[in-house]
Amino acid sequence: AHAQSSFIDSFLTRPTMTGNWNGGRTKLEDAGLTFKGFYDGNFADAFSGGKRQGNGYAQQLGFGVNLDMGKLFGLQGGTLHIAFNQRQGRSVSSDFIGNRLAVQEVYGAGETLRLTELSYEQNFDHGVVNTKVGFAPMGNDFGEIEDGCDFQNVGFCAHAQNLPASSGWSDYPTGKWGGRIKITPVPSLYLETGVYDVNPGYYEKNNGLKISMSGSTGALIPVEAGYKMTLGGLPGEYKVGAYYDTSDAASVTNSSDMQSGRYGFYAIGHQMLVNFGTPKRGLVAIAMVSYSDPTTALFQGSVLGGLIAQGPFASRPNDFIDLGYVRAILNKRAVDAKEAASNGTLTNLSTGEGVLEFGYGFRATPWLTIHPNMQYVMDPGTFSYTHIPNAWVFGLQVKAVL
């Protein structure tokens, strides 16, 4: 009984679900091999509105290893990243609601085993200059909305969705060949840029392990600047970024009219508004606006705002309460063209889909978070040019650090 109690206590208090592997995990880290893993499951029940009522479950398993090249081979400041992802499940947004911003953020990218990352990262001058080259999702390094994945809807987690929808931008778990350089002249400021392959073939379900550059259509060049500051003694971070994609793309109103190149930009803010007594506890505001080339982008922009109470109660310092709104903007040129071509059968079409989400994140153990939430989807038929009733969705997100 004592041994069983000790195991349960250890299981519920250790930082990862699988523990220290009888000391093996620490020994491997000391030798230069750090293993990472996580599980993320999303249940969603569309119980009112939408195309019809129904529910489904989607999940992803991520696993990989970071190799410290200094410990292993004497190459100080170098790290080799290797990571895979497996997704499975059913899309409640596609099957029951009919909206664009998926109510399960882990659904997408082909529901297959994917090589997510095979890249080499190197620090120079004690981290003032950091480079990464190889195969990786560029969204790992650009355009991230900090704390966005405290929400279950993909519109918050953790990039503006018009960026990958309207260009060759790629987010996790889809990798691309490329590289970037990041300069941090002072701890509060960084500047970065890179070059990445644009290759639609990587998104196909049967290409989860594709690493060749066959099918490339061009290159995407992102730039980003970030600045950390304090307002009233409270920490915040602000980012601005832009990209240019050299690929040819069809006009949003005429598919036979090919345009040379496309662009976009974004701005992101993360600011603590109130402190609850310790550095990690407080009320945090997040905000984002993004814009894609109006000539070629059907999904032209996103606007987001949210509040996250981190550690809302002294007795629950690792829990959170989230409330946010995100809007996906459909290109008005496409809407006007669709209405004109319908000969009066399509009228008063929406130019934006909105999602309101509210939830509570319960940190059951150091490695397990349970996040029930409610989502209200407004104008879910926007991107299909139809009128679909607004939908209520109950969500339940489970995250585990393995």
C-alpha cells in the first residue's frame, strides 16, 4: 500500500507524465539528448445552430529529440532538432458547423504522420545571433501569438489563419525547407528574417514524410521585429512582421488571371494588465491584426482580442480563465463578384466569420491541463457564400506533457 501510494504521489506531482524513466531521462539529458513529447485532444459538440448538430474528437501526438551538439560533439551553441507529429480525428467545423475557423485547433494538415522538423540551430556571440536552417514550420519562429493556445479554436492558436491560407506560409505541424537568422542586440529587442520554400505538396495527406523540394512554386521571405517592455511595471511584448511570397497566384476574382508575387503583414501584442501577486500570475491581454494581399487572398485578414487570467486564484496558481474574440475576414472583392454572378439569388452575404470563446483551464497535475470551453460561431457560412445559423459549441481540450 505504501509503494502504491508513493507511485501515485509521484505520478501526480512529476513534471512529465512518463517521469524520469528511472533516472534514464536525466542521464540522457546530461549526455546531450533531450526527449520531448506531448498529447493534445480536442472534443467539440455543436449542439445548436450550424448545418446540423453533432460532435467529434480530434487529437495529435508530438514527439522528438533535441541533440546538444556541444555535449555530443564539442560544437558549442549548436542544437539538432528532430520532431514528428501524428494527427487523427474528425472535424466538427467541417462536418457539422460549416465554418472556416476550426473549433478543434488540432484538426488539419492531413491527419497523418508528419516529419515536423529536421533542423540545425546555432548560437553565436552568446546568443546575440541565432541561426536555424533545415526543415521546419516557419510559424515556429515567426508570427506566434503568445498564449494563443490557451484557447481551443484555431483562430487563436497560435497564428493568424489568413497567413497560411493566403500564401506559402506554413505553421505546425507542416514543415518546409528554409532558414532564418535572428539578432538580439539587447535582451528587449530582436530582429529576424529568413527564406522558406513554398511548396503546396507538403500539405497533402500522403506527403507527411516528404522532404524533397519537388513541386516548389517559389520562396517566402518573412521579416519580424519584437520588443519587450514594461507598462506601469507590468511586462509586455509587441511584434510586427511582414512577408513576400515570390509565387504566382490567381486573382481572387478571376482564376485565369495570374499575379506575380503576394504579400502580407501582421501586428501582435501581449501585455499584462494586472498582477495577482507573483510574476506569472496576472490578467493578460492579447491582440492581433493581420492582412494579406487583396488581389490574391480570399481569406484576406484576421482580427483578434482576448483576456487571459493566469493563476486567477492563489490556491490555483497554474490555472487560467480565457475570454476572446477572433474574426476571419473574407475578401469583399470575392463577395461582390459572387453576388454579381448569382443574378440576384445571393444577397447580403457576410464578409466575416466571428468566434467568441470562453473557458477555464484546470491544471490537474504539472503535466496535465483540462480545458472545458464554450464557443459561439457567428456567420459560419461566410466562406461558403451561404447563410448558416450561428452555432453554439461545447469544447473540451486535454493537454499532456509526456
